[in-house]
Amino acid sequence: ISSRPVLCVVCASSSPDLVIDKSSVRSDTPLLALPRKAIMALVNVVNMVVLDNPTAFANPFQFEITFECLQALEEDLEWKVVYVGSAEDSSCDQVLDEILVGPVPVGVNKFVLQSDAPDSKAIPDKDILGVTVVLVTCSYLEKEFIRVGYYVNNEYSDEYDPDVGPPQPLDMSKVVRTILADKPRVTRFPISWTKNDKDESQSQGDGKEKVTSEEQANGGQSEDPMITQE
């Protein structure tokens, strides 16, 4: 697990409702803001911005994440970036990075989550180009409580005969990665936020559902629609 990134405290407020000033948000920024009553969680992701997009396939993934912490947490948050290498084979999924964030101050915090690009050699040749999925997840006490999925389109920059296909082996320096940043799929999972309940849940199983490639591509059981800037 990587070292902790530096947290930037955006604001700290005792207000029960988070108000986002949309005038200060870029038009291409997908918002994850939802009414407070709809989210029974101590940590709420309120904004996620995909940086350096489009970019070369080999460049790092970068996500600027803003989240609200409603009360002091006993443990760190664990953030993870997962690249779906093949929709037909979950063994091709790659965990690009795992980081611990903490201690987390109460209020609204912001940081940039950066991970290496996937290893193209671990992806089936037929799945390198085309559409796939990248997931950003966050867990507390080893329990995932939010998953944000983005569709990713990888294209070959040089022209080629579509009937023949691009030259093989692919020149990966000519593959361009585009994340559909305005169409994320958000899935939230109810968890307990105390250690005692964590111990009880471990005695009954870890409580995590296994996510198939198909569920990843469909965004899982998304309970909430994405709110985007108009």
C-alpha cells in the first residue's frame, strides 16, 4: 500500500448540509453531490475530477477527489484504483494502486489520487483497444462503501485499415486513453463505521460482494444517479 497523500482541508463546517457552489466548478466536472438524507455515511464523496484526460495509455491515472468527513474516524481510509483488463476474464483485472489516507480531519478534504498505468502485457491483445472500465473505490475498516466506475476508451492514434486492424504488435506509444469523465457510475454500500461491528461482521464473513467484470461494466447496483454540471 502506497504512502499517504497530502490532504487539503477545503473547509470545515458544522452545517448538516453540504452546499456546493456550482459557479466555481468547471463545466466538465462530474459532481457526486446528493442530499444529506440520502447518504447514511460518515464519509461522502462530493466531487471527483479526472485530470490529464485524454492522455497517452502509459501515463498515470489522476483523480482529484473531494470528500466530506462528518466526524473523527478511528482508522484511515483505503482508496484503490482498479483497471478492468478484460470483460470476459476477471483475472485480468489490475489493482493499479492502494493508498491509505489519514488521519482525516472533520470537514471537506481534497487530494489527488494518482496511480500507474496498467501493464499492457497483462491485458489480452484483443482487449487493449476499445472500451473498458476503471474503478475508484474507498473502504473503511476493510469494508468498501463507495465505488465510482468510469468507461475508458483506448484508441490507436495512427490511421489503419479497419478491415485489417492496427499493426501487430501494437506500438503502445500510439495508444490514446480517453476516460468518459462526464458519465461515471456510482455505487454505495451501507457499512458499519465502528470497530466492534467490524469484528462481528468478520465472524460472519467479510461482507464484501464479489464484483464480476459485467457488474463493473454496468456500474454495479447503482442506487443514485450522477448529478452533473449543466
